[in-house]
Amino acid sequence: MSAAPSNDDSHHGARFTGHEYDGIREYDNPMPRWWTAMFWASFFFCLGYAFWYSLTGNGLGMLEEYEADVQEARAKAAGLALAEPVTEDSLAKLALDASMMAGAAQVYAQRCAACHADQGQGLIGPNLTDAHWLHGDGSFAAIYGVVSEGVPAKGMPAWNKQLTPDELRQVSAFIGSLRGKNLPGKAAEGALISPGAPPAAAPSASAPPPAASPPPAAPAGSEGSP
Ligand code: HEC
């Protein structure tokens, strides 16, 4: 029977809690102060952050952040494209910038909707959402051409004097972005261009990768089958 160890029985300066079981004594080893300080700091930061992120609606999910980045890059590309010559590619870049297209939609509503209807489905002027075109092949460049020069003999005004050069490009890109919507409206007029597939609205570099096609079925009796 040994004497019960006292709590200040120090061993290398350590303290004991006084808990003992079968002669095994528990050291009193508190976490260092800097560690506890960090723990509480993170804990309270967490509470604040969770509040800011979830409850105030300020937090962006991964997908939203990605989309914001993409939108920013597209807006930048569209801004630069306005300084480039008018080409299929430069007009396609404008069509990808959502905020620029929102502005163009307003120009459309003020200048074009009276004849082409609010969604482009056609009224006096043809349906701009179908795959049929009276003038050109429905490319951005062809649309820009007809919007710019008009078809005065048929009642389509020329817009190159009435709109600023930027508006002219933007509203043409906007018309291009209506392609493939196939809204019910005025019956199709003109030639059918690329039936089925809507013309690509995006330059291939920024277009999303095509959906993966299922792998070709392995021929019967090939590897692995008994
Ligand atoms: C006063 C009526 C009127 C207004 C306003 C008008 N258009 Fe048109 N638009 C027409 C008519 C009519 C045609 C068909 C011309 C033809 O038959 O050759 C047409 C044709 C077009 C085409 C060619 C469609 C095709 O099938 O080739 C485009 C693109 C177009 N308009 C865009 C616009 C845009 C963009 C605006 C506004 C900036 C606009 N239009 C404003 C009447 C109008």
C-alpha cells in the first residue's frame, strides 16, 4: 500500500488532476492558451460567417460563383468585340453577354416589336424565331446586313441611320439569340435553313462541350463474355 499521491506531486513540473485508477494518475494537461484562443476565434467566426452566408443571402454557391465568373468574362469579351470589325464571331460574342442583350432587348421592344411582335414571333414582319429566312442564311452576319440596310420595298426599315453603331450590332446579336426558339406566331416565310438544329449562338471556344454520347455497344461475344 503506497501513500496516495498528492496533486502537487510533480514530475517534470507536471500537475495531476487527482484522478487515479489502478495506480494510473491523470496529468492535468490543459491546451495551450494560443490554441484555445484560436478555437474560440474560429468558433465565433463560424457563427458570423454562417449567418452572413446563409441568412443574409450574401453567399454564392460554387455554381453561382462559376456563373458569375463566366458572365464577367463574356461581358469583357463582348465589350472588346464592339471594337472589332463586324463579323460572325464578334456578333456571337455580343449575344453571349446577358446584360448587353438585356439592353438590346429594350431597343428591340422600342424599335422592332411593333412589326415583329414582343417575342420576335412575327406580326407585320416575319417570325424571327423560326429557321426560315427571307434574307440570307440566318447567320449573325446576314441578320446584321438586313437590319442595317433594311428591305425598304417590303416595309422593313433600314436601321443604320436610326440606331448607333453599337445598338445596331447589339440588336442584330439579339435577333440571332432568338433563333431556334420556334415560337408559335407568323407562319414561316422564306427558305428553311439548317432544319432541326438551331444555328450555334456561341463561338466553339466558349460553347459547352457536347453532351457525352453513350459508348458504342461492344460487339457480342467480345472480351469478358464467357
Ligand atoms: C415597320 C415594320 C418593321 C419594323 C419596325 C421592323 N421590321 Fe424587320 N421586317 C419587316 C418586314 C415587313 C420584313 C420582311 C421583309 C421582306 O418581306 O423582305 C422584315 C424583315 C426583317 C428581318 C429579316 C427576316 C428574314 O426572314 O430574312 C430581320 C432580321 C428584321 N426584320 C429585323 C428587324 C429589327 C432588328 C428591327 C428593329 C431594329 C426591325 N426588324 C424592325 C418589318 C419591320
